[in-house]
Amino acid sequence: MRFMPRRNLLLPTLCIALLIAVWTFRAPTPSIDRWLDTSAIRGTPGTTSSPSPPSSLNNLPTHNHGDVDLSSPNAPFVGWPLQRVCKEATWVEGLVYICDNNSGGIGNIRNYIQTCIRYGLEAGATGFVMPRIRKRNETDLADLFTDYLPLDYMFDEKHFKDAFTTSCPQITLYDSIKDIPGVGSKPNIEHITPKKFGNREGCDWRDQNRHTDRFGDRFRRWLSDPKNGKSPPSRDHPRLIRFNWGVLWDWQTYRDGPEFVNTFGNILKLNDQLLRLGEVTLQKMRAYATANGVEDGKFLGVHLRTESDALSFWPTYTTQTEAYLKQATKRGFEAAYIATGDSLEAQNFAGAAIEMAQMRVVSKMDLLEDEDLEELESLSWDQQGLIDLIVLLGSDYFVGTMPSSFSIYIAMKRHLKTEGIYTRPYKVGTEGDGLSYLVGNYEKYWEGWLYMWDGMWP
């Protein structure tokens, strides 16, 4: 190898030095704090940072929130992730989804509605009929199919409408089926199961839909296939779609990315009455703990799932009680709030808590009085459960049971405290995030119902 003479190196060296000097004085120098600052993308326990939408969405209406705790039942709706989904949709004029096959408790009902809407967005539906809720039989809790009630039975209907009007102006929300143009006096509603729009060989029937990326294209081909004997939808000749019952844990939520998954749930905000009464109960629980000498009013939130409709293979009262009191002792709790629909079991648990953990236990019935108690007693069984939901979300630590969708939803919602809008999926089957613990069987994916975690919208 031959070396360049030293005199030939002088000119290139001078050029390089000049370039370095120019860029040093002209280019802005980002501070090391800016490059290492993760506060814009990660929340801290108790607060959540919500970044602005991507530049590609700057021309869309949006609301920015500096510190949004997405785990709060009263969190504002962060709309730009939904705007992005709508911007990417392939819209089909005259395609209307009816998302009213909803029943059960809050965990189930939320997921029925959100899963149906998510499929509708993927299909390109330009219309949705306002969701309705099936009321549970008050005397037979296992009977989920009584009267249809409007969305505001549980949720804020105006908030729901505003979220879609702002984020997806391409979509029309109809108060009822008869309001759909061209529907006629005898609407023809087509029932589908989304999983059938894909080859699921080798899948367990309980598994989520592994074809959601291709669902939209396959569904639209089905809509326009003349073999079905129907014309493609149009404004004057709409096609109405309703899911067969049971499309619940069907959409693998993590595939949508954390921004959408962690904000989509807030299209369903509890109505004002429930929020107010729940907040009153939470404040009274803090005051009760403080009055009993507990620093900062800290308390344990307990979901005891032993009511008459609990399935036989779920953890028993004894299993739940032992696990909950072990956590209480380990974490030094002296006060607890219990949520259960079985008053006798609540008394039994309170006695065991005093004896085994020196912990006082109260319920909403113990905390509320006068007009607040009368208002509580006027609510249905499931509406009263939403008061429990608000208090448990606000507890300092939560214990619940697998595979109750109520417990799972609370754990996932509380998990949003960890990293805000970019919160990663909850680690199932461990002590989790330090905010919740659920007792149950984590050995088998389907038999243990672990698939619910992959299909639940927080």
C-alpha cells in the first residue's frame, strides 16, 4: 500500500475543518436532556402524558391534553388515534353496523360494543346505530337477556356522539334503525360472525380472530358478491349488519398499537349520575380510612366474585379470601373497600379480615347515607356495580379474580397509570404492574380464559 504525500493532505484537511466549523455555528445543538427526556411519551404513576397527534393529522380537529390520567373513569377522550384509524378506512356508503347484542356486566358490555365498532371501522361502515344494552334479570343474575335499554343506562350518550362527530365525520350515528334512510318498514338485518371471514384451521374456537388485518377486504368482497343474492350497499339501499351473540374477546387489541388501544375505551364514559355517586363513595372511603388512623386514607380495593352466577370452576370464596388477605398483610393495608353482590359473603370476608389481617372492611352500603344511599338503592344491580368500579379504580391496590371480566377490566384500566398513552400490555400471570393482583389459574390459555386479556379494551 502506498501513502499519500503529506503536502497532498493539506487541502482536504482544510475543507473538512471548514465544514465542521460551519455546522457547529449554524445548526441548533439539542441538549442531552431533550434527547433523554421520555416524559413526552411515558406517564408516571398517577399521571399520563398525552402527546400531540402525528403531523399527518394536523389538519384534523383534535384536543391536546398535557396530563391525562387514562385510568380515571372521567378521563377526557383523546381523539387523534381514532382519527388516524378513520383516516385509513375504506368507506362503504350505505353500510350500517348495529352494535346492540350487548349483555352482562360492565366488562362484557364495554367489550361487546367496542369490538363491534372496531370491526365496523375496519369494514368501512358509514353508519352506526346507537348501541343499546340488555338489562340483567334482577332476581336471576344468570339471565342476561331482558329488556333493551338505551346507552345512557350506563354511559354518557352525548360524549359518545361527540367523540365520533369530532374524530370520524364520515360516520352517521342513528338513534334507531328506523332513522336509516332507505331502510323501509321491514328492515333486513344480516347476522354475521367475523371469524368466519378467514381460514381458521387449527385454531381453538375461543381464540381471537387472526384475520383482522384482512377482514375489511374479505368482508367488502362478500358484500359485493352476487352469489349472496344481494346488491352492494348504497345510500338508497343500505345493508344492515348485526353480530351473532358472543363476539366479545374477538379482536386482538395489541395489533392496533398502544395509542389507539389505550384511548379507544374512553368513547364509553359513565353517565354523570354514576360518576358523581362513585366519586362521593370514593371520597367517603378515603375519609373512613383516615378516621381510622390510616395515613393518607390509603385502602385496598377488593372484588369478591362469589355471586350466584359465578361459574363453578372459578376460584372459590376460600381461595379468593386467602389470596386477598395475604396481599393485604404483605402490603400493610389497614382498611379495605369490598365490592360484591353477596352481602353475606361480604360480612364473612370482613370478619376474616379483622381476624387474619387486622384490616377493617366496608362497602358502599356502609359508606353512603341519606339521599346518596337512597339514590344508590334506586339503581339496578349492574348500575350499583359501576359505583364499585369507580372506587376500585381509585384504590391504592386492587385484588380481584380470574377470569371475571370485571376484575380484568379494572386491572387493565389501572395499568394505564404506568406509561400513559403508550402503556404496554399488562403482564398476565405475575404480580403485574404493582397496582393489582388477580388470583386464578394461569396455566392454560383457553381453559384458564387467558385469551380475554388479548381481546379486552382497557
